[in-house]
Amino acid sequence: MPRAFAISADAIAAERERVGGDLDQFDVARVIHLDEHTLREVGPQDVHLRILAVSAEHNVDHAALADTQNIAEVRGGKIYPGNSAVGEVLAVGDRVTRFAPGDIVLTHCNGEPDIYGYPLRIWAYDQPDSVGWYGEEAVVADWQVIPAPLDCGLGLWEIAALPLRAPTAYHLWRRGLGIYRLKVPREQRAQLNVLGFGGGVSELFLMLAEREGHRAFFCSGSPERRKHLEQLGIEGIDQKQFNRFASRDDVKAFSNLTRDLTGGERMHIVCDMLRGPVYQAGLVVMGRMGVNVSAGWQLDTKCQYNSANLSVRQITLDHSHYETVDGCRAATELYGHVFKPTVHREIYAFEDLPRAIREMGRNVQTGIPIVRVAEEMPEVVKPLIG
Ligand SMILES: NC(=O)c1ccc[n+]([C@@H]2O[C@H](COP(=O)([O-])OP(=O)(O)OC[C@H]3O[C@@H](n4cnc5c(N)ncnc54)[C@H](OP(=O)(O)O)[C@@H]3O)[C@@H](O)[C@H]2O)c1
């Protein structure tokens, strides 16, 4: 049986008891454990994959902490997480025409499209019976995989950083820009000021903005990530200079800086995947007609706003989740041309995946964390490994 990581409700309960309910002391690496699972039979429309590499994602941190929802309990006591992977096709069902053994593919995590194509549920999270890709092998339906653009100029670890974060950024960007353009046409303002706070989704969002000719600002506490983005023409702002917005004075100082940087115009589009203290800072620095987009709630799920204030300033708050399957395919076209992700300096071994998630939660990584699952790589990807 292939090995795969699992999160059980029992392990969460035991860790909660160990730390007396104090989530700051909670160690997700004690909850994510190596397990095994039986693959379902390959059906006519299925693809059998060998997983090569995965990226660590925050929803796994949320699932292990059970801070937003105890998803392992809701799903019957155990989940197999992992919704971003690069894999090699080992076999395909009779009716699969788009893939053949030996192909290298990416997964997307739209678990069940609604009538407009957006996910009702996320694969390996709240989609019932979904088995994730933090494992050695998987069987999925063919609509769940996309050909990997191996000639896009990125290395394998960079490609592995993108299957979940790039479609999210792509969706946020086209929504934010579309909403803004409904209010202010291009003939009135061509170049926008676009701000993103730290994190992989935000940095990809800003790469889209910069490549389309806008001024992009990355407000992050990570010098390594700021440096990488500055090389791509994205201006860095040290979030720690403002104590991560711990007080009103910090927010005011940040507001003054953004005013000065933008000639008083401030930010037209803001991407905030974190909420918590970042949310207020993001609202304060918005210019008239601004749009604040989010698909994340890493620091808090609740937001408050003054409706009169936002109405007078014509500010729009937009919430989204993840891309349509078509949108995921379109985002993949931009790998390497637009998306050039930061990657954490250590590539984790498969057995070290729980540590990768722990270190991601503790915010000590220099880029997107990647886990190498396969020891032996297919010939076709070997040149992409540095
Ligand atoms: N809906 C979706 O489809 C979707 C997709 C992807 C992610 N998400 C969610 O979006 C959030 C961000 O994900 P991501 O993948 O972009 O993140 P990421 O690449 O893992 O980065 C998280 C960032 O959070 C920042 N951070 C950590 N602790 C912080 C604190 N106390 N105060 C301020 N910033 C802090 C760090 O930025 P700096 O240290 O650089 O400032 C870090 O780089 C997560 O909650 C995730 O679940 C949702």
C-alpha cells in the first residue's frame, strides 16, 4: 500500500490536551502522521499518479490545528491532506484521451465545481471522500489534472510551488482588477498602485500586477522574499518596521509611508490573505474607489468595517475562494512568464513533511516550502532539478 500522511481527530485532541488548549504551544508535526491507504481501482476516466513533489499549504496547518474548523472530525475522524502536487502518470483508464503514461501533470484542488465553475468544496479538505496528495501515489479523475509546463523556464521545485497558489492569485487579480475597472476605466487611470501582504499567493498576485504595467508593493516581514520580488520590479516594504500593525500608531505610520510613496493617491487594489491586524492596515491605506480582495484568513476569520466610511470612499471588499478549472489551466500558461515563485532554501524529504508544515506555521521559511516525495525522478524532469 502507498504511504500517505494523515490527520486524525484523535491526534488533534491528544495534542490539544498536551498543550492545555494553548494553540501557540500546539505542534502540528505531532498531529500529521505517516499512514497508508488503499488506492481505489482505476476507473475508465481515471488517472493513476506517482507523486513527485508537493508544496506545503496553509489549509493543512488549519486542518491540524483545527483552528477554523475541525475538518478531520467533520470528515469522520481522519483526512489525508495535500492539495497541490506534481505527479507522473503511471496508468490511465480506457476513456482517458488527454493523458498517457509518462506524462508529468499538476493537480488543482477545485473539488466540486458549482454551476459557474467555482469550487463548492476543496479537494482533500472538505470534499467528502477526497484523498489528498501528500502520499506516494494517487488515483484521480482526469479533470483534476493539468499538463505540467516543463518548458516554461522554471525548475521542478518552482513548478511544484504553484498548483494551488497560482490559480488563487490569478483569480484574485482578475477579480480585483475587474471590480476596479467597473468604477474607474483605463482611460482615466492606466497605472494602478497594487499592494500585497506577505505570503506566496500575494507575491504571485503582485507579479501579475507588475507584468501588466502597474506599481506593485510587497509588504512583508521576510527580507529574502522582499529581495526576490525587488529583482522582479516589485517594491518592498518591511512589515516589521511597523511591528506587524500591533498598534494604531503603527498603522498610522504605514499609512503615511504609502501616502508618500504614491504621491497621495494611496493603493487602488489590496490583496490581504491574512486578515487580523493586517486587515485594518490594508483598509486604511486604500485610495478612493479601492478594491480589497481576499481568499484567506490566516490570522483571523472575522472582519469589521464602518459602512458609512467605506461608502463615502467607494471602497469594495471582495471575498473569493479558488479558481474554476478553466482558470487553473489559464493560470498554468503563466508559469515562468509571469509566475516566478520564491522557494524555501531547504527542499524537505518526504518523511520531513510534518516539520515543513510546522516551520511554515512558525513563519521561519524563506519562500514556499517544497517536499520531494519521489526518490527516483523521471528522466524528463531530471534537468529541472538544480
Ligand atoms: N482560498 C484559497 O484558495 C487559498 C489558497 C491559498 C492560500 N489560502 C490561504 O491564504 C493564507 C495565506 O496563504 P499563502 O499560501 O499565501 O501563505 P504563505 O506563502 O504560506 O505565507 C504566509 C505568510 O504569512 C505571513 N505571516 C505569518 N505570520 C504573520 C503574522 N503574525 N503577521 C503578519 N503576517 C504573517 C508571512 O509573511 P511575511 O513574514 O513575509 O510578512 C508568511 O509569508 C492562508 O490562510 C491560506 O490558507 C487560501
